[in-house]
Amino acid sequence: MGLERAVVTTLVGLPADEGRERPQAFITSLDVDDEIGLDRRQTPRRIARDTRRGGIETAYKKIKEFATWTTSKAFSVRLFHFGFAVLLYNMWVLLDFLVQVSLEIVDCRLTPRITAGRFRALLSRHFGTLI
């Protein structure tokens, strides 16, 4: 299907510090090194930046669940579909947050209480005739 190329990965062990009680291990495709002190200080920042990026990529995958499929090549149509999908995604995140607040949950869960599929079914049931 596409070009396949080998990806070199590195196993990185970060020692315990004030934010972590135990050492943490990461597998990354970043070019990290610990030969000199500067590299050792930069590695945790680079890992943190890569970790935040993973959250953004996950959000884009979820946004695709809300997007409608189109064959249009018109940029304006595709932009509208993407913008509407982002709007629905943000409504889902807000609803999940409000449910957690109403249940007086202090912790932020990694998994939502209301799944994206359930939210889409709710929208379809109440607004299906409008769409």
C-alpha cells in the first residue's frame, strides 16, 4: 500500500525525580543520548513533548469518528465537514466533563464515562431528522 521503512527505536529510562516516585521507561523514535549532561537534561523535555503530541494525535483520531464521509474535492466542503466534526467532538468532551462534575468526581479519567458512539447515537436519536 505505502512505502515501508524501518523505524529505529530507543529504550529510554528516566530516573525518579520530584514528579515521579519510580523510574519510568519509554520507547521512542526520537534521537536521544545520555553521553553528556546537556543531553541527559534535554531527554525528559523531549519525551514530555512527544507524550503531549500523542494526546493531540489521539484527539484527531476521535474527531474522525464524528466526521461524515464525503467524496467532494471542494476545499470549502471538506473544511466545513472538519469544522463540524471538531464542534461535535468538543460537545462530547464538554458533556463528558459535565457528567464527571455532576458525579463529583475529582480525578480526571483517561477513559470517558460517555463513549463517542453513545454520544453519536444520542445526537442521531434527537437530531437525526434535521441532518
